[in-house]
Amino acid sequence: MSHNQRLTSHLKRAELALGNMREVQIEKFAERYYHGDWHEMTISDLQAQLIQEVGELAQALRRPWNKEECIRECADVANYATIIADVIRQGK
């Protein structure tokens, strides 16, 4: 398989993985709606939340396997990383 074929295959898998997570991430964003606008949070606060979510994911992975719980925790981590990127992009 050529480099271009491997790259194309890799990107297709990435698109599928991102597509699969999109719905879960949107659900998790809706659940955190009551937290308010993340642009009002400091980068330090967002970083602390991200670290907390990584810890929750680590705990979920250590417990007896619960696929849905692990996927939802992955969505939390991805969402906080996305929020931080958005705040940085906006120049805060």
C-alpha cells in the first residue's frame, strides 16, 4: 500500500471516528448548558475542568468495562479541549 493510500485510509477512519463522537459530544454540550458561556471562564478554570475530565475518564477505564460510560467521558475530554481551543481562537 502506498503512502497516499495509507493516508487516505487513515483520514477515512478519522472522519468515521469523529462522526461517531459528534452526537455524543453534542449531547454532553447540552448537559453542561447550565454551566453558562465558556467564554466567561478563564483558561485556568477550563484547564482544571479538562484535567478533572481526564481523571474521570481514567477512573471509567479502570472500572469494570462500561462502553457507554467510557465513550461519554471521552466526549467530555474532547469537549473541554474544543472549548479551550475556541477560547484561544477568540483571543482570550
